[in-house]
Amino acid sequence: KLVPYDKPWRAGANEATMFKTDKDIMVEGKMLKAGSYSFFTTPGKTEWSIMFNSETGQWGDKEGGEANMDPTKNVLTVKVKPLKSTKFNERMTFAVNEKGFSLDWENLSVPVVVQ
């Protein structure tokens, strides 16, 4: 209930979460140019959208709780499958690993492959 399915979410608290890379990378097999991006997700029951948005520095939510993201400024959107987490995570974390990173929260892990 805290994060509804099928609605964009800021994936963090307060300001929009930032994702920065100093070189071009591949995210889930798609090119993301070097730069700074706001990071948003759209959670689903069986699939999540991961969005990298060129607008940065904005507050994460608009008044009323809607994600403060202009979808026309999404430079990359990828789809990933959430997994059951191996442990309970009371606080949301981003874990960097050899395959990329994951968003881990409660009983869920959302892995994103980065090369």
C-alpha cells in the first residue's frame, strides 16, 4: 500500500534519487550515456520499469504523492523482474554487485544488470 503498483515512484525519500555515471554503460542491454539522471521506477506485481530521467534536482514527489517526473525526459526505460529477497530489509537499500545493482526493500529485490 505504501508504493502502489503501476504508478511511477521516486524510489527513495525526499529529493529524486540520483544515478550518475562518468562513462557510457549498458543497462539491461540498452545504452545509457554518461551523465546524471533522476532514477524512478514503476513497480508491478511481476515486472518493474526502471526509468532514467534527464531532469535532476527536483523533489521526488509532487503534492499529493505523484512522482515528480516528466516522462518526456526519460532517456532510458528498461523492464526487470523482481525477486523474493533472501533476507528482510526494513529500510530500502541500493546494493551494488558484480552484475549491476539491486533495489532491496522488505521481502523484495529488484535486480538491474549494468555492464
